[in-house]
Amino acid sequence: MDLDALRHGDFSKLGEAVTDWEQMTKKLADLQKDAESNLKAKADTAKWAGVNATVSREFIAKTAAEFADAHTQADSVTKILSDTHGELIGYRTQVNDAIRRATEQHLTVVDTGEGTFTVAGDTRPDWASDPSGETGATDQKVVDAFRDEIQGILAKATQSDNSAAKVLRLLVDQAKYGFADASYASRDEAAEAVAAAEKLAKMAKNPADMSLDDIADFNRTMEKYNGDALFAEQFATRLGPKGTLQFWTEMTSAHAGARGTELETMKILQNNLSLTLATASFSDSDAMQHWKKDLIAERNTNFRASDSFSPIGALGSQVISSLMRNGQYDTEFLDDYRKTLFKADKAAGDAGTRDLWVKGYDALDLVFGDGNGRDPLDGLFEGLSHNPEAATHAFESKSDLDHMLGTTVYTDRGKSLGHALEAAVSGVAAGDSTSPAPPHSATQVGIMANIMSAVAQPGEGASLVSKGLGDSFGNMAASYMPEISQKLGAESGAVFLSNSEKPDGLGDVRDVTRFLSAVSSDPAGRAGIVYGESIYTGNLLEAHLSDPSLFDGPRSQVLADIGRNAGMIEGIVGHSAADAEVSGAIKGEKDYNDALKAKGDFAKTWVAIGLANFSVPDAYGGAAMGAVGGGMLGAVAGSAVDRLLEGQELKGAKDQALYASAKDLYEMRESVNQQAQWSTLDSLDRHHVDLPRDGTADLVRNAVNEGWDGASELLNRTKERP
């Protein structure tokens, strides 16, 4: 920065820009609030059908998000400009003060252009004959001191100006269309993030020079910034796609067989690197667009560590997928990468996929923890599990879904595939216990129907449950309890409230029954179904008893239909578990009880979303529920979960926890009965409903028994039993 530019520049224009941005930020904050509480909230509670259910709802959600991003970006720009304006004003004050003091000591400071200046002492003609030879009043040390002081101020002003321009350009470049969601409290905060990225990218280009202490420092910085948009984009693009893959190849080779502290350090590094690249994938900068495209192009490149003696290293796809296991990657990027991997995997056939990825890579280990990273589909599925939209895209094709399910017989990818399928059909990312589950779209229901059909097939279908998918199948069944109830209770469908776009879209009763039966053989799968049924039953009872207008008929019919449905679903589970035990195919009850406990806290997150904005299906009148019960629904279902989780003892019975045994069908039936009656009585008490307690409990008990007995008949009609 030129000296005169700092001294005489018109910073009032910059000050006016700051004021304008401050006003804009306030206006955008109001628009964001209105978009979230009005536009999106109304869209979430509205009943949509056809194209509107997908296109319009999604458009409104993205529009509301854009208002939020616009406010975030405007706020960051405002703070960066404000900081820069304040700093430049301060530096101008400092430099003018320095020049004033220099003048007082008979020094002259002159701008000589292009960032240079001179400091010289004043001279007077009458000093020319001074016998001492002095021609000025100040010595060189004083001149040098003022020169250094002024140069330091100019350097700081230049850095302030340049860094502001740099981070503003980077911030705006993050989104090609719309706005970026990167948020910064100050100009320095943004500049420090960029500087940190430059430092780490430089380190990563020379991994052989990184000691464990260096890696620990690397981790601390990356952990601080892995969610920072500018840091992530700058780190990825400065390292480059090939450099990124080579860095991780070198790390896994140099630290192969790590134990103790070294192993934990490498696990943290893998997690941080994965999260950072996930954040970077959302950047729309030109550099990042090329990075993503070029990264996928490296999928068949052979990456070898510099000290490797083997000509066979790791395929680019294996390295890429090993870094996808954590964090949410951009949907478009996941779509592009997934298409290339699915195409290659399908070409090998169900039985050939293991040889395609594992053969010849026996010594490869790209994952510090579970698995070894040889199968790139394993890492991809974990990546999809964190992005429900991309996961749904991945399994829209029935042929793709059938192939991936078929490969679980020959690979170890079943568990990760299950996680991806959960996200695809539920719309909730793996590990996310805070976001409300969106209504199931017709596409999601179609995928769930195809999964049920695959599991329902005689022979190999039921065996999918034992390939690492049982736990996920149980969670999926819990998520689809409204649609399952619609299918099993078709004659009284109006009772079974749902916000699904296609509540009757799960195929035929045979597939649903066989699916529930097969999943019941897995302890965690069975626990998922039990929790899902208990939560849905509790929410249904509370909804109907708190608002009689939801069903045009007597409450006795509502209670009977709900009780019968609970008995039917749990009867399928109970009879199937008993059948499996007879045939020796079921694991011990300890596994089941452990699964109940392990899934309990997870199931509690379902309560809050169990009946949010549900509605009567169009086929049965389509009356929208809206905010049923004043937004207080969930208490009864929460109590039901607590009883399952805590194993509350049956009053007046022997010391027997709920659902503790599948060996005695009578005890299981009584457990279901007791749970349904408790939920009914909880609803009566909570909403002060004037119904006879004993008569109501008896009605529910008879309905549950009827459903339980009907489950056995249904199983006899749909599958071979021992």
C-alpha cells in the first residue's frame, strides 16, 4: 500500500459500504426468520401430492436454506469489511502520528510510489560551512528508526487490505449460485483459517517428514478447522486430488500395524481428514470443481507408498472411499462417484465383486479401525449413510439395489450397506438424533418395498438378515411402522395416521409379513420392530384420544383397531422368534435383551418425530392433523420406551421384565398386552378422557389377543413354518 493512499485515501466509501452491509444483514435476518417460521414451517405441515410432494417441497426447503446462507454470508462480509475499515483508520492514525513526530525532529517523509517512501533530515544552507561537517539536525539512527516504524505500519495496513480482499474473494467463490454458509466473526478469523490450510497442505506434501508429534499438531489444527469452508477448500485444492490420495497412501503405509497411542493418533487423523474433505466437497469454487472431477478420474490409478517394494498399491477408489467414512459429502459429488463404482461393481456380477476389489490387495489396509478399505463400496456406503438424499438416489434403481443386496453373500459390506439403506428410506443421516424425519417420499417408499420384497423371497431372501443387515432392517421397520400398519390393517386404514406420500406403497401383505418374520430372527432387528411398534402405538393412542375428530367413528373402534394391529405386528415377531428357536436359528435371549438396551437411547429420538404432522391418508378422507395435541404428543410413547428400556416388572406377576423371553409365547403375548394397556391408560390420564378404565383396558386386551392369534394364521399363509 502506498504511503499517500493510507494517509489521504477516502475511507468514507468503505465506511458507507460497512453501513450498507450492516443494514442488509439485518434485513436478511428478518427474511431468514420469516422463511424458516413461515414459508418452510407451512410447507412441512402441508399435505402434498404428486409432483408437489417432491419438487415443490424440496424447492421451498432449499429456498429457506438459501435465505439462511444469504444472512450468514452477509454477516461474514459485514464483519470482514468492518474489521478492515477499523484497522485501516487505525493505521492511518498511527502513520500520521509517526510523520508528525518525525517532522518535529526536522525529518521529511516523502511517498516515492509503488509502496516506497523516503525519510530524510532537513538541511539548511547556513550549515554548509559548519566546521564539524554536519549538514542536518538529526543523526542516521533516528532516521532509520522512523523509517522502520512507518514501514511496519504500512506492512500491517497492506496485510489488512490484502487479506480482506483474499478472504472475501474466497468466500464469494464458495457458491457458484446462491450463497455460502461459511461464517466468520472477524477478518482475522477467516485469514487465520486460510493460513492454517496453507500450512497443513504444505506439510501433507511431505508426509515422510512428519513425526508423530507433527501429526498430533496436524490433528489439532484440522480438528479446529475441519468444518470451516475456506480452510477445507484451500487445504484440498492446494494439496490437489492426486496429492490428497498420495498423502493418505503414505500415511497408511508408514503407520501400518500401529498400536496404542500411534493407532489413536491415526484414527483421529483419518476422521479429521474425512470431515475436512467432506466440508470441501460443498465448495463451488472453480478450483474445487476441478478437484472433485479429477479425484474421481484417479479411481483406477495405482497409488504406492514411496518406500513400497510391491508394484501393487491401492486403487484410487479404495483410497477415496477410505476417506468417506465420516462427514457428509456433497450430493452431486457422491452421485458422480457412486455411479462409477456401481457400474464397475455390477459388471463383475454378485459373486465376482469380491475378486474385483480384494484379489491382489491382500496386504492392503487403508483404515485404522474396523475393516481394511479394500472394498471401496464399503466406504462409499458409509458416506451415503451420512447423506440421505444421495443414499436415496443410489437405490432408486431396483437392479442396483438387488445387486448390492446380492453381493452381501460374498462380501463383508452388509453392515455398511444397511446404514446406507437406512438413510435412503428414512431420510435421516446415520448418527443424527436431532433432525426431524421428513415425510417418506414415494421414491423412498418404493425402495423400502423393494427391500421387503428381496428379504421376503424364499431361500436367500431371509439370509440377508444374517449378513450384517438385521439391525438396520429393524430400524427401517420402525421408521415404516405407519405404512406397515396401513398394509396389515387395510380394512381400518383411517385409524393409522401417516405423513407418508404413499402410505399404502409397501407391496403386498405377504412381503411385509415375511420381512418382519425374517428380521425377527436377529436380536437387534427384533428390538427395532418392538420399539417401533410400541412408539407408534403410543403415539396413535395419544393422538386419537386427545382429538376425537381424527376418526369419524366410535372410540371403541379406534382402540380395537390399534390394539389388534399391535397384537398382529408383535405376534408376527413373537411367533417368528419362537419358530426360529425351534429350528435352532435364533441367538440367545441375552443378545436380544442387550440389543433392547443398546437401542433404547436411539429409539428415544424416534419419539419426538414419531407422529409429527401426521395425517389421515387421502384414501380415507385426507383430513390434515396439523399440530395434534398442541405439539405435546410423544409423552405416552416416551413412557413406553422407558418401560422397555428399564425392563419394568409386571404388576402382580412374577419377576419378569417386558419382552425378556421369546421362549414362552403366552408370556410374550401378555407383555404386548400389558404395554398396549399401559399406553392406553397413560393417554386417558394425560388428556383427561372420560372412559371407563377397566372396560377400556379389557377392550384393548381382547383386540391385542385377536391380532396375536391372527399373526399366527398370517404366517401360516405366507411362509413355511417348523
